[in-house]
Amino acid sequence: MTIRELQRLGRQIFSESASRELQNTIHLDVDLIILEVLLSPNMGSCGEIAPSKDISWLYARLDEPVSDKQLQSAKSLFLRRSRGEPFAYLISRKEFFGRNFLVSKNVLIPRPETELLVERALENIDCILEKRHCLVLELGVGSGCVIISILLELMSRRGLSVGELCNSNAYSFVGVDVSQKAIDVARQNASMFKVDKFVEFKLGSCFEPIESLSARFSSILVVSNPPYIALDEQLPLSVGGFEPEVALRAGKEGLDIIAEIIGGLRSFSLKEKTVLLMEMGYSQRSQVEGILVEKGFDDFDFLKDLAGLERMLELRFN
Ligand SMILES: C[S@@+](CC[C@H](N)C(=O)[O-])C[C@H]1O[C@@H](n2cnc3c(N)ncnc32)[C@H](O)[C@@H]1O
């Protein structure tokens, strides 16, 4: 079978079984799957992104043959994708902040809008927080893409090795999640980027597994992209049908974990200069503001993402 024939087979499988959501992108999905199958021995890896071939490379080779093994892999991926499974789960990786992270069905697929958390974290570390004994704590670490990106970006912007950054006692990195399976993925990513000795992962809910840590630090940066979707909100099949419920939903109004984090901040951070950066739903501003006022916080802003939606809380205190 040639690549051209494989394309036809893929389009046929998709047109027979793809959901309406996918009908508009059949050609692209088929081509990306074929590209993945043909190149996976070279590019099916995570880590720093290497220059790779694109769809024009595929179109220059339409009459070349595919092996039986490639045909079987492609068929299985066509079927999974046509049933709505996100592309990132098929290829076990997703790009975030310029790097490829390993993902599995046990973690949320990193979203581009969450890169704002990393950008603001770096700005806060540079301008607001103490340059020594700073704890960077992520609540709801998932694949680890956020905390690992912060660490790697700090290293590259300062021209330091990870040992120089962390051994000097300047920074400590801790990631928490309620899902052991998510922590396993985060650890794999940390090890892939060779920072596993410098990020500690803890199992538990929000601040609970780390209560005794804060006294050792002079400043604390808490970052979080918590689950914030309401219980009855309809989600597209690719999200609601495949991504972990615990990473998406948080009680009746989607505010349970946001409230737990804001509520736990004061007793966690006693006198340290503290910044909380937290992603939230674009329509949750007034409810989040209500929680902040109730807890006695007054120094905060809501930041907009590239689409102009208020997606992030930035809170400072002490
Ligand atoms: C929206 S995902 C974010 C994952 C990753 N940080 C990212 O941005 O791609 C939320 C994560 O929070 C975790 N989580 C849910 N409830 C939690 C809780 N009470 N305490 C800590 N983590 C929680 C989920 O398991 C999930 O990994």
C-alpha cells in the first residue's frame, strides 16, 4: 500500500465513524497520523523539540510504500482519533512552552492559555519575590508542565545549571496532586528533563501534604491551574469523554478547589512574602472576588489571556 492509499483508507474510516466535531478536520487528522506513524522512530519522543518534517514532506512522497506495521499502527490511530480521542493522547505528548511533555490519559493535556501562568511566575520571581529561599509550589501539578517549565526557563534565562539554581538554596520546587497516576507522569517528565532531583512531588489535597514547609522560606510563589468546571457544564467529547474528571470538575459551580486554595493560603504562608497565581474559568471573576473578599484579601488583579478573557488571578500578601 502507498501513502496515497493509506490517506484514502484513513479518510474512509473517519467519514464512517467520526463524530460531527471531527468531520471538518478529517484531512488534517489523517495526514498528521500518517506523519506520526512514518516518523515516530525519529520524532516520537518528548523533551526538547527537534526540527521535524511537516505535511509538505508527506505530500512529496505520496507514491512511496508503507510497511505492514505502519499500516496496522495507522489503522489503530485512525479508529481511536475518529472516536474523538485527543491527538495528544494518541501520540503521548503535547507541546507546552516550547517543549514536548509526556502525557497519558491520567493527566490533563497542557493548554496554550496556561502558558500565561509560567510567564507571570517568571516575572514575579524576577521582580517581586526574594532572590533567596523562595519556594515555588504548584497545586494540581498534573503532567508537571507548569512547574518544570518555570524551572527550566529560570535556568536558561539565568545561564545556570539546575544544580546551581537549587543547590544555592535560592529556590525549592514542590508539586502537589491528589492523583498518584498524575504524579507518576510528572516524575517521568522531570526525569526526562533531568530535573527530577530538584522537584519534589507530593500526594495529597492542596496544602495538606506540605503544611510544615513554609517556615523555611522567605518568599513563596504558589501557582495553580486547578479543576474549575462546574458539575453540570457540557464539555466537548474530546475533553469530557477522555480527560480525567478530577482534573476538570470541582463541585457544583466549579469553585471548590479554588476556594480551598484561597482558604488555605493564610495558614500556609505565615509571614513570608507570597504571590498566588491561579488560572480560573473566564466567567468566574465575580465569584472568585467574593471568596477573596470574604477571606480578607485586598491586593489582587485579574489578568486577561490573549483572547482578552479574564483567566488568571494574581494575589499578593504579607
Ligand atoms: C486542570 S489540571 C492541571 C494540570 C497541570 N498543572 C496543567 O496545567 O496542565 C488540575 C490538576 O489538579 C489535580 N487536583 C484536583 N483536585 C486536587 C486537589 N484537591 N489537590 C491537589 N490537586 C488536585 C488534578 O488531579 C489535576 O492533575
